[in-house]
Amino acid sequence: MQPRPLPQRLGPRPLPLHLGTALMTWVSSEGAWKHWKPGSPNSKPDSHVPDAPIPDALAAVLSEIASLEARAGGDQFERALRREITRRLHRLADGVLAYRQHAVHRTLEDPPAVWSEGNTRLLDYGATHRIARVRRTRAVLVVPSLINRWEVLDLTAEKSLLRAMAAAGLRPYLVDWGTPNDEERRFDTTAYVARLERALAFVAKRARRAPAVMGYCMGGTLTVALAARQPRRVAGLALLAAPWDFHADRTGHAFLVSAGPLLAEMADRVGELPVDVLQTLFWSLDPWHAMKKFGRFVGMDQDGAGVREFVLLEDWLNDGAPLAGPVARECLVGWYGDNVPGSGKWVVGGRRIVPAKIKVPSLVMIPSGDRIVPPLSAAALTDPQRGLKNATRLDLPLGHIGMVVSSRARDLCWTPLIEWLQAIPSRARNGG
């Protein structure tokens, strides 16, 4: 018998954390039963530990289980519980293994790079459709997050916001941040925005008029700074799930807020915040998410379209880039800790970034089911007093990732976004 090929994928990252969470969650059920089982010696607390009252609902369930077990004889419930724990662990492991060994991989070729600086490239998606190359086509500078890579915007030929924009007659120029090199590991947000300014100048010169700018997630936050610093070179600003007020809703980010200063110290020492640490932060938003989704995955048709999309999306989720040390400190301490952007104190290149001073047409798209960027955080950019002065708000019944790749993304997000970009009034390259 030929040995199984070694897994080619690293995800779900960090795997030990996901497996450990599953093990501790499920095995604790067995320990809890031994502790709470009526009549068990283990149910008696130590003499020095005060008795904790058992909730009525739990007491009723425990009593019912104990009664059933007594009638069945022996430790039937405990053995059934152990079987269920084992079944779930096996199902999770089988799901992870099926994913890691799956034959599907992203096969789309990248469009040509027309500009580069350091490890950053500018990809011309006008090359993907003839209509996008027509003279005077609206150019759009597309800025993704520094953490998760850009491929979610171009996942497959059918699930590609960037190719849909090109097919509609827009000319997207996509910023591929790459992986920070030695110099870029010393970048702060000012350095990244300065790079965006140079990319914007290139696109404006090539298009012979001011392009629109579109930012997704953290990329949206950076493009707000870009528009504030280069108002005459930005024809319009489209923001997709862009965080701004980091204290608007912190219920889902308690771990991140509390751990932020220590993680910043780590980034200072190492020079970057590694990918697996970033993935741990995402894990903290829903520690049991991996158990649920890989348990479902193993039961799916492994040759079906749903599995193909699952694998490609999971590959994207696990292929992030480390965050440069100074940026990590700014985000963890300055953004999440001190809410520097939301309080109007964010300074980029010596200029305070004040959304209320940005007057270019803006579209703020807010997915209501977003667990990564709380809707209230993104909605701050539409506040009548402190938000963008010429903003249109569009709430979407989608999630953070679903707004760009779900089955409803085309109708609910892509189409209104494209129509809005097409309707932006033309401006000359110099802003005239």
C-alpha cells in the first residue's frame, strides 16, 4: 500500500489551538458530568470551597440523566458521552485532513503588474476584459487589508469582484502588498499611506484623470487617510467594511483589547506580528468556529461546488501576511486600545486625519453580520457631525467575507458598488 501523501496545507491556522480548543471543550463535558452527577463523591466540593448553587434547569437535567442511567444500569450515560466526544473529535480530524489533502487549488492567473515598489505590486485588472481598456475608462485603485491577502476579491472566475468591475467597464488597479521585506518590517501606517500616494499618482497619470479609490477592511481605513491627504487626486471613495471607531462596539474584541499591549511588545521584539498570532486573534472572535465548519465540511460532497469554494476560501484565510512591527503597535495600542482614528487623533505624515474634512463623494458599505469589523465601527464614518461629508451609507445583510464572495454578494454588494463607481463625476488628474 502506498503511503498517504503528506498534507500540503498549513490550515486551519494555528492548528494546535483549534484542536486544543475542541479537545478541552468536549472533554470538559465528561469532567463536568463526573463533578455534577448526583450521588457522585466528586460532586461534593472541598470543605474550603463554598457551595455554588446549581441552576434549576441544570439540576433538572442532571436528575433526569441520573434517573435514566439508573434504570439502564451501570455507567451508560458516561460511556455514551465518551463515544460522542470521540465521534466529534474524529469528525473534526477527518474534516481537517480532507481539507489539507484536497486537490482543489486556486488556478486564476494574476493580471500583469504595471507598477511596483518594494514587495508591493499594482495589478492591472483592465487586462482581464477588453471593455476595461477603452480610453477614458474609470480607473479604481483597490486597496485590501495588510493582513489577509487580496485574493478574496478574485477567488474564482465566477466569484471575482475585480473581474466583475472590469467586465462592467471599470479599470481596477489592485494593490498587492506582498510579504514585508526587511525594510517594510519597519513601516508604520504613514509609510504605507505614502506608498499608496505614489501608487495613486501612477494610476492618475496613466488614466489621465483622478481615479476612484476603494478600500476593503483595514485597506478602507488606510484609504480614508489617503483621501484626506490627497483630496485632489481622489475622485470618489468606496469603503467596504472599513473600521473607524474602535470603541463603538468592543464586545467581540475583549481578548484583543486586553492582549494588545503585550502583543505590541512581541511585535517590537520580533519585528513583526506573525501570521499565527494574527490567526489567534481571529480565533478569539469565535473559538468554536473551526470545530463547526470542519465538522460540516467532512459531510459535504467532496466533488461539489460548495466544497471547492470552501477549500479556496480556507486557503485564503490561512495565507495571510505578517504585520510589520510598527503597524502592529499602532493597530493594537493606538487603534483598538486608544481609538486614535475614532477620536480624531490619528496623525499620518504630520496631518491629522479628520473624516469630516473629506468632501469627495463617498460610499460606506456596512455588512450587518460582520464579526470582524463591528457595524457600529464602520458606521462612524457616516456620522452627521464627525463622518465623511458627502457619504452614502449602504447596509448589507451579509458578513465581512460574505459581502464579496457569498451567493448574494453580486446582487447586494457588487452591483450597487459598480453602479456607484460608474456614476462618480469625472475630475481631471489635477483635480480641476
